[in-house]
Amino acid sequence: MSHLNHIYQRIGEFVVSFQWTENKLREIGWFILDPQREEWPPVVLRNLTTADLIDRVHRLFVVALPKCQLPSQLEADFRDSFTSTVNVLHELRRDRNRILHSTFIELKASGEAQGLLRSNPTIQVDEETGESLFDHEILTPESFAKKMKVMANTALFLNRVHLQLIHAYPHNGCQDPRTSPT
């Protein structure tokens, strides 16, 4: 596989991983809004922008968390960690948008691709200096490693949140599956 194919593969992996993260956010929101799954498939939260989805699920979680009746230190940890994760999710969202809305320029020498430049075609102007600002970067398979690690840690945390809600959020009369007779 060529060097550029590896880069394009990493772009795809990043985008698909982010889509998984968006879906996990929806699952968290859907569970908070309808823990008994009375409306299936859920339609709420489907048409929100990613930015609005992140913020809406954050607000839902902050309201739902006290209902879980967790020890105060654990509740505070979840609340603070979720708030930090919201900031990370917004940064990952911006990264995804920068990647998907960029122009890709293959850098060639001697007829062979030597690199891939991501460039946002929208030129911005520095408010203080009036200089043109260019949003661009050289992409390498390694340039995605840090963001994918952040994405993985975010995914682990969101899974932990979802699992905690399943076990501690009131289910409005639903029996705990661990104690229901079989």
C-alpha cells in the first residue's frame, strides 16, 4: 500500500470513529430521555448538528446524573469528566470538519507522491494585523495517531457513562435485569 493510501485510510478511520462517537452520544441521550424504550426507533436527537448534539446530551446528562444517586465523589467525577469530554468532543468535531472540508493537494517529486497537504480553501484574515491566515497541514499516518488516541479515550469514557446510566438511572419501574427472575 502506498504512503498516500495509508494517509487516506487514516482519514477514513478518523471519520468512522467519530461517527461511532456521535452514535454513542445519541444512545446516551436516548437512554436518558426514554429508559424504557417506549418509542423505538427513537427520532429525537437525530437531526441535530454535531455541535448541538454534544451540547444537548451534556445538558441531559447533567440533569440525569443526580437521579442516579451515586456517591457524591463519583457523581462529581462523572460531571466534571463529562464537561471535560464535551470540550474534547468539540475539538474532535472541529478536527473532523477541517479534514472533511479541506482540499487535498498531493505533493509530488520525480513523479512520485511525497506527501499530502490538507488546506482549507477559505482564507481568513488576522483581525489585529490584517494578514491572510491559511489553515493547512501536512498529513501523515502518524499525524492521526494522537487524535485517534484522544478519540479512543473519549469512546471509553462515553461507554462508561452509558453503562453507569444503564445500572443507576431510574428506569421508571423497570426491573433491574440482574435481579429479575429468569
